Amino acid sequence: MFGKSKLGTVCYYVSDIARTEMFYRDVLGLDVERMEDDGDGHTWLMARTANGVELIFFQQDSRPGNSPVIVFDLPDGGIDNVVTALASKGTTIVTPVSHAPGGWSADIADPDGHTISMYQSEDHPRSLK
């Protein structure tokens, strides 16, 4: 199902967004952008790597085991179909399809409980026929 999807994003939950911004910008030398979530007004960060993988950072409870989360891009859309197909195979749906900055996302768990996420841009349909 994800065999032809590229890894698009690695999502980190961090305890201090300002400290994280300074580290990734000033220490690692990444171009870090501050973003405003259009839904709740919380600030989050995005840094793009040379190979196109984005690192995004959200301030929330951060503890070993809940971060980072890998995110597969769904470039053609159809996130509703993908989640339905995964559920039919017995996959645990952690977060159903929900609004995310600029699109839609959903989270599943692997057999050990690790979160795997998927994202699609709002430019594509949620369901494919």
C-alpha cells in the first residue's frame, strides 16, 4: 500500500518550540520556518532537507516512544480509501482521517504500537473512485 509512496515528513513532538527552532536553525544550520496552524493558532516549525523530506515540529507532550512519527505522502489523494483498506486488514486506526495543516492526515499503529502517519494535500480528493 505504501510501496510507491515516498517518505515525505518526519514529525517530532517537542517540549519547547523556541528551543527547538534555535537548535535546528543555529546548531544544525537548517532553514526553519515558523508556521501558524490555520485551525487553532498554535505555532509549529517546518524544515526541508536536501532530499525533500520535511521535518516538522509540534509542541506537545514529548516522551520517548511517541516521537518521531514518519509520515507517508499520498500524492494522488484517496486517504479515505487507504484508511478503509487498512482497517479491513485489521490495522489499528489511531487517528481517523482529520484536518491537518494544508490537507488531511490519519495515523495507524504497527504491531508494536509505533505510529505511522499518512498525509495528503487538500488539492486532491479524499476518496478515489
